[in-house]
Amino acid sequence: HIHTQRISLDQDFEVLYEKACEAGIETAFSRAKQTPVPCPFGSAGVCCRHCLEGPCRIGLNGKGPQEGICGANGDTIVARNLLTMMIEGAAGHAEHGRETALALLEASEGNSDYQIKGVEKLYQVAAGLGIETSGKAVEDIGKQVALKALEDFQKQTGVMNWLALHAQQQSIHKWNELGITPVNIHLEISKAVTRTTMGCDADPINLLLGCLTMGLVDGFGGLHLSSDLQDILFGVPKLVKSNFRLGVIKKEMVNIAVHGHVPLLSEKIVEWSRKLSGEAKAVGAAGINVVGICCSGNEVLMRHGIPAASSFSSQELVIVTGMLEAMIVDVQCIMPGIQKVAECYHTEVITTLPYVKIAGSTHVDFHTDKADKAAQDIVRKAIANFPKRDHQKINSFTGTVEAYAGFSNEQIIEALSALNREDPLKPLLDAIASGAIRGVAAIVGCTNVREFQDWGNVTVAKELLKNNVLVVATGCSAHSLAKHNLMNMQGLEYCGESLRGVLKAVGQAAGLESLPPTLHMGSCVDNSRPADLLTAVANRLGVEVKDLPAVGSCPETHSPKALVIGTYFLANGVDVHVGVNPQVSGSQFVTDVLCNGVKDDGLNLEKLFGGKLIYEKDPVKAAAILLRRIEEKRLALGLSS
Ligand code: NFS
Ligand code: SF4
């Protein structure tokens, strides 16, 4: 018998969790409750499994062994484990970028099922890369851009093209002086793996510098490269209105969930679900309904207004509605647990990449040159499952929450230019300077099964809004905010008066009632967008990103990807809050470097870059710290208090 307890601020998932528990269906939430206390050594980051002398672990609180068999001390082991997490996060995003680059290359060469839809973005990126565009065909330029992207996985000297494309000069200078500027993505990942192996890097400072390099690899080679190329292939997101919560799953429809991260396949699923709706009607359904999970959900929401069913932590429970014909997954944040839950229903889990399979699931191999065929096969499998529903097991929800999304920088600038055509950023800068907006916060990252779902994300957001901070969001935290009315006009009541005034002024100029209280900027790779927004603001003011009253917050951190994204922002001097233990407490030294500043040693994150890591579990306290940091930066910039 599994004990039921509250798991989510979202009532629908509470209902489904209880249903699952009563039916004896295990989910991540119930498994988490079975091991209520995680391993204390792993939690502190002091467990080393890098060779067969070990595993070794450092005794906690100074008791027991303070070195591994090889002599590695706690500082080295903690820093090395942190770097290992960074590598995992960066590798995932890099692979996302590489696949997108190949897709652009193939589309440009005319041998794939994709075309270039974001022509304007293509010209813009090409110009930034120094590619000659005049008199050239779109496909030609597309090919040049794709080759420049692939160069970032190959070049042996210089700096990454995508870093030079997006970083501020002053930052590049700083990174060069520290020797942390990445040359190419694969080279840096390979080097970082090498330095973490037994008998290599044993200097905690050097290992932490390695973490920063991974942050830069991730930020430029993962996030920016992926977002740019996706915008080129699929178009730049524009304002859309859609819906969140489980009511988006429709009883009368064939329901298909797209889950994962790389939108190459989900774009095609959306397309073919529209084209094949007649076949769904032939089996008695009213049509085909695609819903999003995690970042695949964010991607198709941003570009097509596809409604979103779930963030990371409750992904298994979506199946417990009994109305999902297929869950299609590609890569990252996919719980293997979905398969066992699916076996209790008629749902078919379909994996699509040769390196991401789940035992027991259906596999349909996906490649860009047969994307249409794969998408048709998959949609038809879902249709065929519709008549297999067990009507006794269905839980349907009617409630949905409206949400605006699609806030690319292009969309934000377009909205602002209704107020000032010549200098669109000026209204935003004026609002920040006058103090009507105190600062900017990006609420990013995950939901975590060990946390009360949505609580941290929503609470940090509400606290910041109340204090007139402009809030943008990405990833699963955007799901949390949307579900709780923070992306529709109802949520304006949570904003401080002066922030609400600015949102209304900008929104009304752009033809809306107001801008929503928080702006959905996309998936986790789209953290490139808030980064670019900050860079644009800093450049316009003639300062560095580190000087801006801007913070990042990841209240319900779950993934190493979130940690490495945070590190990218730290390398740019932006304060980053995490609400979940980052597993470094086993080393006072590492904790001090990241969070407190080391007095007499060579590495002090805040002194070097201008920002620091803030670990605070309590979302109200975390928001208070972030507000204080925003005010400190305002003061340093000479802005009104
Ligand atoms: Ni980001 Fe998106 Fe969600 Fe966290 Fe996972 S889906 S890439 S890692 S859990 S936000
Ligand atoms: Fe132990 Fe050192 Fe091997 Fe790690 S690398 S398991 S600390 S001997």
C-alpha cells in the first residue's frame, strides 16, 4: 500500500496521484516517498566512483576518512562531481544543437523533409557570423550557417563561432584571461571528461574553472546555437494564446503527447496530426489532439499554440487520465517509469532516437530525411489505439487555464516598438531607470518530484511580481506559472502597481489588454532568449550584463542541465538561485567559492564575474535575497532607489 500525501499545487495531479496509488500504480512521487531521505554522502557530493579502488566517500562533518584511496580530498571530489554534472547537462544541449545544425544542413541541401521558415532570422544570424548574403539563395546561406555551426564541433583553434556571435566583448576578454574560453564544443566536453577521470585534475580551483567552461559551452553551443537554428528552421515564435492543465486532454479526441526536447519530430507530429484527422474520425474520434509535456511542449506551444499537459515531475500521471493514445518521446527528462504506467492503460510509449530507447516501448526510428513517414506512422499508431481505451479507467478534467506565450525577443521588441519605433528598448530602460520596474528575473528550470510541485516556482514569481520585478520564464517552471494564472490577465493582480502600469502600457500599445504578468520565452535551450535580452539592454546602456539588476532563479531544480545553464549565467555575472540542494555541501571550499566568496584564495565567483550562486530552499526567503541583490545592483548603477 502506498501512502498518499499532497504532491502538487495542481489539484488535477493530486486527483490522479491518489487514483494511481489506489490502483497500485507506482510513479516517481510514490517512489520518492519510499526513500524519503536521499543518501547523505551523495547529497553532499563526497561520493567518488571514478575508479575501481573505490567507491570512496569522505566522512561528513570531519569524521571518518578525509581522503579517498588515491589521496583525493573532499574539495577535489566535490568539485569533480560538480563538473561531471556540468558535462552531462552541456552534452545534452550540445547534442540538441548538433542535430539541429545537421537538420539545417540537410534542409539547405534539399534532401530532407524540412524547409527554412525563418528567413529573416537566417539573414540576421548569417550577418552576425560574417557570412556574405547579397545575391545568394536562401539555401546557400542556410548551408553556410549550418557549416559555421558544425565548425563549433570541430575547430581546433580560436573561439567558438556562437560565443563570438553572442557574447559581450568585455566578457570574452575576462574569460580569455582566465583561460576558460571554449574552442569547440566536443573538444571541451572531451577534455572535461578527461580531467574528471581518476588521476587527472586534482585542483578544486581548476576543476571549478572547468565548470565555468562547461557553462560557456552550454550557453553558447547548446542554448544559443539550438534556439537560433530552430528559429531558422521553424520560424521565430510570435505571441500565441493557448491552454494549460489536464483539461487540455480531450475525451472525444485521439490524444497524442509530445515529450522531450528537440522539436524536429514534434513539429512533424503537429503537422501530421492535422493532416490525418480524417483517419481519426474513421475510428470514432472527433479528431486528433496534440498536447505537450516538458520542453517539447514548450517548443510547440511557442510556435503553434499547442496546449501543455504537464511539466517534468508529473509526466507519468498524464497517462493515468486513461485518455492518452500515445506518448512520443525523443530525448532528455523522460522518466523510464512512463512505460510501466503505460502498461496499465492502452497508452503506447513511442521512442524515436536510436540512443534513447525504453525496454518494452515501441520504437519508431526518426531521421530528418524520413521525418514525414515517421510522423505518419506514429500518428497512425495513436489512432489505432483509440478504440482500445478502457472506459472504466478514464478520468477526464474540464478545467484549463489560458496562457499567453511566444515571447521571443523579436516579439518583445515588436511590442515595445509600438511605444517607440526608433528606439524600442527605451520604454523598458526608462521603466527600469525610474524604478517602475525594479529589475528583471528569469524563473527557469524544472519541477522536481521531491518538491511540492509548482509551489517554489509560483511563490518566487509572486514575490518578485509583488515587488515590481519583470518576470520572464522558460522550461518547466513556465508550466508552473502558466497553470496558476501567471501568464494570463487574471494574474495581473499579483503585480505591484508600477509593474502593472508598465505591462498595461506596453500591452495596450501592442493591441492587447495588457502584457501578461510573466512572459513565456520558451524551452530550456531558449534561456538563450533572456540572455540575449539582457545583452541587448546592457549594450544599449553601455554596461556589462553583470551590472544589470537582473537575476535568475530555478526554485525546483532537478536536472544537471539546469545547473550548467545556471553556470552560464554565473559566468556572465548574473546571480543564480537554486531551490534544491546542488550537492556541494561536502566541501566548504567549493560552497564558499560558489556562494560566499573565498577571502584569501584565487577564486571568488562574485569578485570575478559579479554574481553568485544562492542556494535557498524557502521560496519566500529566496525572493527576498534576489530582491536585495537587485537593489544592490541598482545602487551600483546609480539608479533610483
Ligand atoms: Ni529544462 Fe526541459 Fe523540465 Fe528541467 Fe527537464 S524538461 S530542458 S531540465 S525538467 S525544465
Ligand atoms: Fe577513490 Fe580516488 Fe578512485 Fe575516487 S578516484 S574512487 S577517490 S581512489
